[in-house]
Amino acid sequence: MEILVKKQALSTGDNNTVIALSETEVGKLFTGDTRSDIGSEAEKMKFANAVNGLVVRFIRLDEFSPDAEMLVMERLFPLDFRAFEYERRELMLEVMEDELRQLHKAGFVHRDLRRPSDMPGFSFDNIFLTQTGLRLIDVGISALHSQVGERLFTRFVEQELLELEKFRAFFLSR
């Protein structure tokens, strides 16, 4: 598995590796006893997908190897947003903000627009610009209102809106 994963790896985080499966699909690998992690992430992704297209599309759960399960998602190809005019980036951002608020209203919060400063990678690694606009990946720590209750959900949404303002400044200042 090591050689295959390294050969196809698109990204590796603290807990998972994402591999290219085809031109249209990627797999997020879960090793060990991951039944609750993989199931929870799949459910949150399906919930968000039913609201709008901001979150990467869930495709299926599958087995990668006898030791690894896989969450299969659509494959996104990020673009460099600096190639787009300021006005176009502003419009893309407005669409993303509207879609994020729709998700909040429906009871979903992403919780990872901006990485904590002690995490490796770029601050906004979980926001991709694609041919169809801005998209969110990695719903691992996302939360559903029905699962966390009013107080936590409200706090998570407030934090996410602060992160969104930081992303706005970053995205438009380039």
C-alpha cells in the first residue's frame, strides 16, 4: 500500500491521505477502526451536498485495501485565483458567502476555513477555486446543528464568519 499511496497521493494531513483514483474521483484513506470517523464525515458531506454545491461532492464509501477504508469524492482541480480579475474574484466570493450562509441556515458549519496557525500547510488549504467557483474540501471537523446543539453551533458559525472575513481579505488582496 505504501508505494501505491505515495505514487497517487494528492495531499497528506495529520490523520488521512487523499489519493487520485481517476480523473473524476479521489479517495480519502482511513486506516484502523474508522467506522465512526468515515461514517460521520460521509453523513456531513451528504448533508451539505443536499443544500448546495459548495462542499466537495460525496460519491461513495469503499475499501482501498484490507487495512484501509476510503471516502470517495469528486476530484477537484484547483486554479490559481491570481489569474482572475478583482471584480470576478469578488463575484466568486459573494457566491461562496451566500452558499456558506445557506449551509449555516440549514444546520451545517464547515469549521475549517482557516487552519490553526500551528498546523502545516497554507492558511486556506481547504478552499479551492475551480472552474465552477470556490469550493470547500475536508469536512472532518464540520458540525451539524442537530448533533452539537444551539450554543456550540452558534459559536462555530461566529468563528467561521470571522475566518471568512480573513479569507475575503486574502482572496481579494492578491
